[in-house]
Amino acid sequence: MRAMLTTLIEPAELAAHLADPEWAIVDCRFDLARPEWGAQAFAAGHIPGAMYAHLDHDLSGTVTAASGRHPLPWPAALTATLGRFGVGATVQLIAYDQGNGAYAARLWWLARWVGHRATAVLNGGLAAWQQARLPLASEFLGRAPRALHGAADQSLVVSTAQVAAAVRADELARGVQLLVDARSAERFAGVNETIDPVAGHVPGARNHPFTADLTPEGRFLPEPELRRRWQHTLGGAPTRATMVMCGSGVTACHNLLALEVARLPGARLYAGSWSEWIRDPARPVALGADAAR
């Protein structure tokens, strides 16, 4: 039986499977400031055989007055999208983006959420692929759709109500539960907020920017170093008591991928994240740097 890949893949290994019908490649390039840039970049050149997934249209649900900027899609809609990409139960899914995995990790987590664990992220993304002088294609051939059946594992997700209850019970401050924010230190502190209308963080949260898990080239750090950094952030807390968030539930998935690479599984996604937390002005907001460590 073919061994499935569940975290990362290197460019050379992916290149060896471009003609494999049991592998599906999905381009997740995106820019929050230019939402259509990724599709345009895909049309100009992409890894041969890849399909394109748009963060807003394919990897998110409908934004509502109570939701964050990138709510989770309906599970049935997600499995239909994956099926359209040619992903069936036996297919190895590979996600990539422009470089550091910030958007590819969203697809990685979503696929696992609906039970498709044979999913990996291209380490270093398209930048690493091009650095290796591997081929690009501009034509779009598409893939034969497949049927994918799966159900969402809601144990992998926490709601705003659950986070609010933990804040009210002082569980974050006491370390009963841990909430880790993947945004930059500036945004966490409430400085230079350029995306969301309210600056700051959830009281009691800790900060672990997703970029702290990467080399300057946008590749994941080696497993031992990732494990060391995450053990410092966790401060002895078990991952099963850890919730991970960001601005809208996207780069938080990058932190969850890093935890898997570090062999520290079990953390859950606060999918609504900061942009959902601030929808209700009655929810508390904290400012300043991470003082937990």
C-alpha cells in the first residue's frame, strides 16, 4: 500500500509524481490586498496539472454579520470542491501557494477536517519549485472529477462561544486552556492594525507568529527546532488543551501544520478568530505584547 503524505513534501518528490493520476495538486496562491491576484498568477504559470483554489470562493464559506472574514465552508460544499479538483478517497492531495504555506495550510487543514488525511503542503511553495528549476505550465487541462465523501470532525474546531467561556472562567490566565494567536507581534499587541477594524487580542492569549516557524526562504524549520519553539510557547500545556487562532482562521492553520511537523498534534482551530471575536463589541479586548512567558 502506498504510504500517504500528511504534512510536507519537497519539490523533487512532487516533480516525480506529476503524471500520477492518484495525485492531485492544488494551487492556493492568494493576496488579501488583491483577492484576484492568485487566479491571475495561476493563469500565467503554475505547477503542471494543478487546479486553482480561491481562498474566498473555494476555501471559505459565506461571510455573515456574526462571522469572521473567512468562515469555514459547509462540509458538503468543501467535499464537492475537493471532488471537482479530482480528489477521491485514495488520492494524495498536495497544496501549494506562493511561498511560505500561509494559504496552502488552510486547504491542508480543511481536507483533514472532512477526513482526507492524505494531504501535504509543498515546502517553500512555488518559490522553492522555481528555485529548483522545475517546470511550469500556462495551459489549464483540468482533472476528471471524483466523488469524495466525508464528514466534518467538529472536535477539531472551537467556537467563539467556547473561547468566550474560557475567558470568563479565567482558564487562559490559569493555563487550564491555551489560546495561541498566529498573527504578527505588532498586530497581536494592537499596533499597526491594517486589516481588522479593532486592534488587540483576546485576553489571556499567547502570541506565536506563524512566520516564527519558517526559514528566511519561507521553508519550515527542521522538526527539532519547531518542537523546541512550540514547547516554549506551550509552556508545558498539552496540545489537546490548546486552541489556535489568527485574524480569520487562515494562518492559524499554518501553526497547526507546524505542530504536526513537530510531532505535537491535538491542537484545535478557533475558526472565527479575531475578525469574528470583534464582531460583538461586548467581548473584551487586550492590548500590549505577550506577557505570558
